[in-house]
Amino acid sequence: MRMKYLFISWLVVFIGSWVMYVQYSTYTELCRGHDCRKIICDKYKTGVIDGSACSSLCAKETLYFGKCLSTKPNNQMYLGIWGNLQGVIKCQMEEAAQPDFGTDPEPRKEIVLFDKPTRGTTVEKFKEMVYGLFKAKLGEQGNLSELVNLILSFADGNKDGRVSLPEAKSAWALLQLDEFLLMVILQDKEHTPKLMGFCGDLYVTERVEYTSLYGISLPWIIELFIPSGFRRSMDQWFTPSWPRKAKIAIGLLEFVEDIFHGPYGNFLMCDTSAKNLGYNDKYDLKMMDMKKIVPETNLKEIIKDRQCESDLDCIYGTDCRTLCDQSKMRCTTEVIQPNLAKACQLLKDYLLRGAPSDIHEELEKQLYLCIALKVTANQMEMEHSLILNNLKTLLWKKISHTNDS
């Protein structure tokens, strides 16, 4: 019996040590905030880059990296404290790349990072560079000049009325990131976290209290032993009350409306995971991660020459799917599902669970009509607007008289 207990104890210690080693290795690979800070601050101290957060991060040291939130090594994300404010710090550990299908960007190369614009570039020339970039990403838009001026205003980190070369280098690096560009475009919208500052291609956004549409955060050691099916059931247990869920859902529908044929074109949501959506203490939706929300024009340009053997080869992210043209063995450029259909798919179980009985049937009907939306359908835009307005009206009427509204 003693040998049996000794063996069991040894086995428990061995398995525990192995799990801790794996977790530590994963953490050190995912969480490289020290490296990120060193790269950025070295560039700042040598005068290569500048921005509104540089002095606080590298000189005054009043901007601190807190808890690691990274899910990929190349996209570093941390809770941050900036003086008396709380925020989220995002930093690129590898060179930004154009969207691709299932491939990671090439490792970030120091010799080419922050290489543009070059010394001697005038403000007018920099404006032309930014305009050309926007034209390639967003297509022909009549108000791109207005967006260029907005970017220059943001790039002036110290608000001295001019954009220095180091500030321009930081702005140019940030504009390669679709998430940053979309955040600038939507800064006046309710469901986009506010940009607090930047330094190089590191930027700080406001902190959102709840960082997932639903679910609870458990210690990693417990997560290892919970079956995925049971975990999904737990997610449904730990959600806000139904009126609050309805308010969050209205926020997502409004965000879909914001990026559907807005002033700078259509943006596609290519990952509608619940972990990319959060909300504040007033149950207003906030987008937590917009890296996989990309300009339609830009994505079409990349897809059109993509070789394929089946439709499975024509997927970007998890949700942007096109068809494989078997006659040409190339992906077509039209994404099959609109953003609204993907949002409704995510909201279906979330909203139907606990929905009031007097609207349950109609809500279910509208959600399934929404999920069935196809980009190629006749009068798609009319159906899109009709279903979106029906859903918002149905939800809002039910909660407008409650404190949650």
C-alpha cells in the first residue's frame, strides 16, 4: 500500500511539474512585454520615433505594463496603468503584414521598421504617401483627404501644431495595422474604445471592464480539466440578465451598421468570436479586438489571385469565406456572408436563452432570417437594413422601459 501511494504521489508531482513547465513556456513565448518596451524605447531614445505616449513610457516611466492579455506572440497586449488612468497596451512584436490566409507575418525586421518617411520628406509628400496608402486599402473614396488630415492631427502627439519626422514614422507604422486605422475612423462612435496615445507601433486604448461577451475567467489549471461542451454551458450560465444582454446585442448591431458602407467604405468582420467583444459597467458594447476587421477593397485585392482547390482554401480569419472558381482554380472576390449574418449567428443562443416568452418566437424568426442573409442575394442591402432595424426595434421596445436601458 505504501508503494502504491508513493507511486501515485510521484505521478501527481510529475504531471503537475510538466503542466507548470508547459504553462510557463507558453507564457514566456506569449508575453514579451519587456522586449516590446525595449525595442520601442531604444528607437525613441535614438530619435527615430516619437508619440504622445513615448515620454511616459520611456522617460518618466509613468506608463506601466500590467497583466498580460496576449493570445499570440506577435500581437502583444497588456493591461496598462498610465498615471491615474487604466488602459490596454497593444504592441506589434513582428512586422505588420497584409492579410493572408492561415499564414503568420514574417518576423519583424529591425532594419526596415520605422524606415518611412525618410529624412527630407515634406508634410505635403507625407500627405501624398498616406493618401496613396488609404486609396490602396479603402478604394476610391471622395473624402480620403479628410481622413488624411485626421491622421495628421492624431500624429501630432505633443500638439505643437506640426508633425515631426519621428512622429510621422510612428504614424506610418501604425497605419499599416487595420485595427488602428479602423479605430481612428470610428473614434467618434460609441462602441469603439478610445485611443489614449501611441509610441512607434505601440498604442494605448481605454480599458473595458468586461472582456468577453459572456463566460467567466477561471485559473488555467482548472480550464485544463473542463470539457469544452461543459465549458460552453458554463458560459451561458454566467451572463448578464436578459435586458442587459439585449442592450449589449443592440450595441453589436449598431457597430455592424457603423462599418457597413460607411464614409470610408465597407469593412468585413472576419472573426466574430465572443472574446473579441466586451462591455462596460453600463452594458454598452465595446470592441475588444478589431485585428480581423479589414477593408473590403483590400481583402478583395488579395483574394483575387489566391490559388485554391476547394472552398476551404478561400477563408480569411474564421468568418470571411469566398468560393473557389473550379474553372480557374482561383478564389472569387465576393465574401459570402455579410457582417450582420455572422453577428446574428453569434447572438442566437445568447439572446434566445432567457428571452421573454412574448417576443421569443418573433426574435427567433428574425435571427434565423438574419443568419440566412447572403451577399449575393437580390436586394441584399434592402433586406440587410430591414432585418437590422427589425431586430433593434424588437429588442429596444422590450427594454426601453427598464432601468437597463
